[in-house]
Amino acid sequence: MPGAPCVEVCPKDAVSLDPGSGLSRIDDDKCIRCGRCVDVCPYHAIIVQERPCAAACGVEAIGSDENGRADIDYDKCVSCGMCLVNCPFGAIADKSQIFQVIRAIQSGERVYAAVAPAFVGQFGPKVTPGKLRAAMKELGFADVFEVAIGADLCATQEAIDFVREVPDERPFMGTSCCPAWSVMAKRMMGKEGSCISMALTPMTLTARLIKSEHKKAKVVFIGPCAAKKLEAMRNDIRSDVDFVLTFEEMAGIFDARHVDIENIAEDPEGINDASTDGRNFAVSGGVAQAVVNVIRGRFPDREIKVERAEGLRECGKLLKAAAAGKYKGYLLEGMACPGGCVGGAGTLQPIQKSQRAVNRYAEQAGHRTSNETEHVKELNKLVE
């Protein structure tokens, strides 16, 4: 059957018919994996099997080496961690600092925990912020701070910068809090990568706030994000954030120390005050909404248009459209993980369940918008 579609479309003559059986055969040495035979096979006899880690990678950083094994291109990788959680073999892991954190506490250092806004509900539905604070203190942490206070500072700074700079100095502005999105944008867009906000991230702002109040403090960021480990290694950040742990790693510490976090007595102080908008940074759309609300409060005559994306593939499409001039004058929010930070590689709960928990907790805040909080007055000192 010389007219077999798979034979005819193959650009490398890698598909041929077996003269005895009449079945198609693929020569792996000639095949370039273009997929044309898959598209035309009327019997669906040819399938493409993609590694789960490669399918999950939004920047196409995972390929195959000469032996067919998975290989990560670190020039493309932005450390989002999606390959880590999608690998069915547990073959990918990030570097943990559990040992370093424990040693710092044991050595008598004043170690402070800065918990990301996505923490709500991560350790179980019965674990309130007050119980989490009590459990952290039982482990030896000096105190616990909510990174949502840094989110409030970040949103306020981005709002001010947006009004000052867009579109006269920058055609658009991208949010800064997601390091994987930020790194991706700067790599993809060249000079237009400068359109990503220069505002410090909530993690860094919270760490600086802690160290401004506690001079010899060590700060551990505890959150959902693998990319925060890379961010904390930057030369301009490493003096602010000493260690980074994920929620998953933190849960492992609780288990190892047999801390009954669900039944522990609540710390009466709870966790630091923050705004509704600051706490909603953990959910896709929350960052942009926080910035918009600050602008509406401070600059009511200023119009602001927003576009957002979640997941690195969608973020890439958004950036390409922005580079082509589609979003002049816009605020762009990019979140590397599906659903926002609540879908990060170090999380423990389903995305939608976490979104609801964060939203409920955010509604309990004493302030609605970021620029209403008591910490905003500290902003100028923290960004210097």
C-alpha cells in the first residue's frame, strides 16, 4: 500500500511499509519527532508520549539528552517547580534548607518566620493563623510575620510607580511579586523586560521590615514557591532573606517534631494585621486588583486597564502580545503557577480549596486596601 498517508508525509523517509505484513514501520534513527505521521494516521496507531515534566514546563526547558533521558536547560528554566510536582518518579527535587533552619534555631539565633499569603488552609482546615503561630513558636521560632504586610507595601509602591511612569516612561508595567514570571519576562523581552516593576517583592519587603525592628534577626520565608529559593540567592536579596522553606517542607518539620498543630492552643496574638487586598495576593488576579484599588484611592482620576495570565505558557503569550504593542498603558499581572501562588510547587492543598480559604481569611482583615495599613508609612525606608 504505497499510498499510506504516514509514508507520504514523512519528510525524512523514516516511515516505510513492511513488505511482508504491509504494516508501517518507523526508523527511529531517521525520525525527527515532527508529528506529521500522527496527524494523518487514519487508525490513530501512532501516539506521542510526552514526559509529564516536559508537558508541565511552560518555558520548554525540558528536553532529552543523547540517551533519551530528561534534560533540563537551565538557561531557560525559571525555577517555577512545575516539573517537580508533575514528575511521577520523584526524580526532580529542589535544594532544601531544613537543616540550616534547624541549626540556626538550635544555635540560639533569633529566627523569625515570614509566612506567605497562601498559608491559609495549607496545614489543614482546623489550623487557624493563631494555631500556626503557636506551633511555630513551639518549634523555636522567635515570632511569625504575615508576608501580606509586605504585599501591601508592594502594591502601594507599584501603584505609585504605575501612575508616574506608564505610559510616558514605560509602555506598560508588569507586576513584580512572582519571580518566575519576572525572570521569564526579562529573558523573553530584552530591553522591554525593564517594563516589569522594580518594586521589591512582598517576601523582601517583609524581611526588611522584620530586620528593621529586630537587628540581629534571621528570616525564614515559608511559602508555596520553589522560585523564591532562587530569588533569595540574589546578591541584593540574600542579606534580607536568610532561608526559604516551602509549606511542604514546613509540614515535614512539624511531623518530625510531633507537633500536633491541629489541637495546639491558639496564640492569642494571632498573626500580623494586613489588608484584604494584601492577603489576596496569593490568588490569581489579586495582585493586580490590589494595585488598582490603591490607584483608585490615591489617584481617583487615573484610568487603569489590566490584563493577567496564570501558568507560564499563558504568561508567555501575554508577554509576546505586550511586546507587539497590544497592551500600551496596561498593568499586566503574571503568575507562573495555575491559580496563582496557591498552585505553587510547595503547596499541600487543592487549588480551588486554597483559593476559597484565602478569600475567607482576607475578608477578616481590618483594612480593605493596601495603602490603608499601618506599615505603608515605612515604605520609603524599606525600599532604600
